[in-house]
Amino acid sequence: MNNIEETEHQSFEEDLQFLIKTLKESFESTDVQYFVDDHNDTLYVKLEGLDEYPEEEIEEIATPIFEILDLDFEEIILLPL
């Protein structure tokens, strides 16, 4: 990787870690796992305790977080852990 690619990758990783931390805190989860599917440009995030929230509340909490960070995923899928 050249320096530009390394910087872009590092920035992406930092944004991704910030997103995961923010989601974990927002949903008061004690555990979180995630997987990036590069082929489908999808991020899967599993959050402990997510199943305790109704769908509407999940959208209310997560949508502003996704809009602020604006990561380049086609889809971000939240799943209970």
C-alpha cells in the first residue's frame, strides 16, 4: 500500500471503530461483534441486548449515528448477539 492508501485505510478503520463503540454505548451493550462483507459492501453488527429494543426504537437510535458517520457501506445490518 502507498501512503495515501494507508492513510485512507487507517481513517476508515478509525471511523469503523468509532461507529462500533457508539452503537455499543447507544444500545447499552456489554458485547459487540462485527463483520465487514467487502464483496457485498455490507457491515454486520451484532449487539448484545439489541433484541430488547423494538424495531422503531432501533431505527430512532441508529439512523442519526449512520448519517453522521457516513461510512461507504451499501447496507449496515444490526443483529442481536
